[in-house]
Amino acid sequence: MSLHIHHEFVIPREYALQRLDQAVAALLPQYSRARLQLWIKEGGLTLDGKSVKPRDKVFGGESVVISVEEASDTDAAEDIPLEVIFEDEHILVIKKPPGLVVHPGAGNPSGTLLNALLNHAPELGHIPRAGIVHRLDKDTSGLMVIAKTLEAQNGLVQDLQERVVSRVYEAIVYGVMTPIDGTVEGAIGRHPVHRKKMAIRPEGKEARTHYRALQHFEEHTLVECRLDTGRTHQIRVHMQSLGFPLVGDPTYGGHYRRPKSGDVWLEQALKEFDRQALHAKKLSLNHPASGKKMSWQAEPPEDFMKLLDFLYPE
């Protein structure tokens, strides 16, 4: 299925001497500037009946016509349970379980969060990526916000880029973390040898993680991490760089380590924990329609809590 998008309007005089993409983005805030630029380049947006470039200047009085066909994902809906924390006509906040892939891709053509969202709210089929504006790794649990309208999607993407959205995580790491708080600033890029891994790279994208030890155990630490940026595997890479890899994350140094205490129950719990011990516990944002500050918290899933139970002394 596809969705036909059509708009016709005249550029007001007050936008004179602005770039075409800037003027249209201001007049149609439901669409991202990147999306409008693509339509201009592909000829789906014309100015006075002519193909133009995004950087071309406008003078006011020109006629804009947008006529594009966009693919719809409505046929990809699957009946996959969702834990909904909040929902209105603009946004949806869900608690993603560990093991659920966010987007279909190589090796995961179905059974993803996107498929579940399309079943829960079929109208998301007309929103790019079914309204998904940020990701969690497959084996990371926790809170995610989904946009239910184009306006909400554009607003949330801008807020994420401008770091208005706050995301706080909890992680269980190997080692007793000292100092108890700090900030990691290490640009992250693709690993030069292992292409499925990320690494701190001078030429990578800016990445900043604030961390704070919440609880020290004999050989582990419960850590709170707050993101300023949202790079792939950011917390996992940054914690490894400090020498405190996440429990259950062999990709970044979190291989099983036998506890020195000889506690057989803790040993078994560590062996059974087969994912990175990372949970997105708090999400705060400005509502894209009302502007109201909103915040949600979600407890970690059962496997995370079970591991903590074994870590706490009797």
C-alpha cells in the first residue's frame, strides 16, 4: 500500500530570501527538513511548476506543489504484545522487553517492535518507520517513545537532536566502580576490524555519557547512566572504556566471570544472564503538541531484578 501526499500553497512575502527548504519546512512543520529536501531532489516538490534545488532562494509569491507517493507499512502488522505505559493521539510510550528487535532487517524480517506497533495502531503505517524516533538494542529493555503523527515525529526528532529529551539507564557492570561518578566523552564510530562492533574513534561521532554508581557490590556495581547523545552501543562502549563492561555483554568485554566469593547461586545467576545488563529506566520529554514536561519510569524486567537479588548481601 502507498500514501499519496499532496499540498498546494503560495510562499508568503515574509519568507523572501530564505532557502526553499527552510521556507517550506516552516510552513509545513509536520515534515522534517530532510524529508522535504528529498522530495525537492526527486522532483516531488516543484516551485512555479519547475524542478528546483533545496538551497534555491524564494522571494514570496511563488506557487509550491507537493505531489509524492510514499510507501505504507500497514501490511507488516503482527500481533505481538506491547506493554503500553502512556498513549494519547500524539505519542505512545512503551516498555520494550529484552530480545525484541526494533526494526526489521537482515536476519529479522519480522517479529519486531515496528510490526507490533503497526498492529497496535494501524495509522502508524503512514508515518515513516512507524513513528520510531530512537532505538534500543535488541537485548536492552526499557522505555521508548513513538510518534503517532508527522508533527510529533518531527518535533521529537528535533528535541532528540537538541538534547531536550532525557534518557536515563541502569546497568550492572563488572568491577567496583571508582570514582563513583563522572562523564565519558569519547567519539564513537565503527570498529576498524570488527564491523559489527563500535569503538571509541577520533573520527567518530560525538558521544557523551554521564554515570553514577548507585550501589557497590563485592565484584559488581549498579550504575546509572544519562545520555547526552544517542550513538549505537554508546553505554556499552563507554563503560568498557572505563574498565567496567556490562554483565552479559561479551561483545564489549562482559564475558562470564566466576565470582570470587564462591556463591553458587550468584554463579548460576551470572551464567544464566545472557544479555547485556542494561535497562532504560526513565524517559523525560516535552510533549510535542502541548509542550508540557512529561516523565515516566519503568522498573527493570524480571531477569535484571533477579540478578540484583543475588548480588545484594543477605
